[in-house]
Amino acid sequence: MGASDIMPGISGGTIALITGIYDKLIASISNIKLLFLKPLLKADLKGFKDQLFEEVDFEFFIPLGLGVVLAMVLMAGVINFLLGSYAGYTYSFFAGLILASIYILYKQLDALNIKAITTTIIFAILAYLFVGLNPLQASHSLPVLFISGFTAICAMLLPGISGSSLLLLLGQYEYMIDVLHRISIVEIIVFVGGAVCGFMIMSRIIKYLLENHKQLTVAALIGIMLGSLRVPMQNIVMGDLFSLIICLVIGIIGMLIVLFVDTKFNYEII
């Protein structure tokens, strides 16, 4: 998830969906209500510990969090290299992941109807237009970084919406990559603080939508993922026939990996 979120146009939520942890991620974040702070304010350490372990699924969050953070720190340079030297091939692989993920989401629909098709088309158009927006010229102040973290992490929870694409739009992508390289503690903490707030709020919204309006929500997610294909497709080499064939092969490999994983998990959203 961390590596994919560094890639503009690719969503960490897509990877969570592929690997079958999407429900677990949303439910685990939604379960955190910060009630453990109440006994802490009263200096009740035992109550704090009990409530903390009741709310926070450490067995899930620790390995997931370590994986995301390590990938973001270690893969930032690798992703930059791949985008600089092999952009077409790199985006082809992720395009394959997205296409196969759309198929996985499609299987979650009970049936195709006018409402689902209309919802998919509307959100596909909106996503297509969104990812084509020009980046804003913004400062890199701490409040802006907090808002950027909040916004990007909300996107990460949605399959098809790229947190890094939002950072690009907000004019913070290259700056945050540099921050990770420099390991600038203050800026990282502020950005992560915004991300935590985004996690808490967006996870509850997604959980409500999936539990109460699953079909329309899945249709909307399919549309978002279809529209988000604009980014990888614009970066895939089209002129050279040999390069195009290589891109096609790499894309198929990406699709096959997702479909293989899907057969192992047989994943179903809520």
C-alpha cells in the first residue's frame, strides 16, 4: 500500500482490496473512538491500557503500518527511478492491477441495473476529470501539510483514488518525497497528524456506505477506478510497437497477479 501510494494515479485502497484486507482496514479504523484518552486524563493507567487494547487492533495495525511506512521511505527513490526511466512499463503494471481490481469489484455487484450503470458512468467521468486537473501552486507551511495529509489519506482509503495524485494536485507531491528523503521529523509528524484525522473520519463514512448502500457504493468505486485509468494510460508508450507490446505484456502480468491473489482470498466486501 505504501509503495502504491507513492505512485501518482495508483491507490493504496486498490492494494488493500486486492489483498483482501479492505474490510478489516475500514472496520479496524472505525473501531477507534479515542475513548482511551478519558482514563489517561484521570491518570488511570490500567483503564487506559484496557481501553486502548480494546479499541486498537495492534496485531493488524503494527505490521500494516510498518509495511506502509517502510515502503514509503525505502521505495520513494525506487519509484522516482522507475517513473524517470521506465514510466510506461511501470504504469502498465499498475494499469493491469487496476483493471483486474475493477473485475473483482464487479463481482461484488448483485446485478447490473440502470442505477448501478448510471452511478458508474457518473463517477468514472468525475474521476477522469479530476485526475486531469492542473496542480495548484501552494505553500509548504505546516497547516497546508496537515490538510494535505488529511486529504491524501482519505483518498488512500478509496480504491481508485490516488493519495499521491491529490498531493500532486495540491502541489505537495515532490515536496513530501523530498521530506521523506530528508526525514524531516516535524513536517512528517504534521503530515501524519492530518492523515490520522483523515483515517478516523473517512473510515466511518466508507463503513456506513458499504453497510447501508453497498451496491451503489461498489458501482461508484468501479467508476472511480475506471476514471483513474486516465493517469497510467497517458503514461504508457504508444508510438513504438515493440514498447507497446512490452507494456501490454507487463499489464497482463499485473492482471494475472491480482486474479491469482483473488482466487486465494475469494474476497467479498462486507
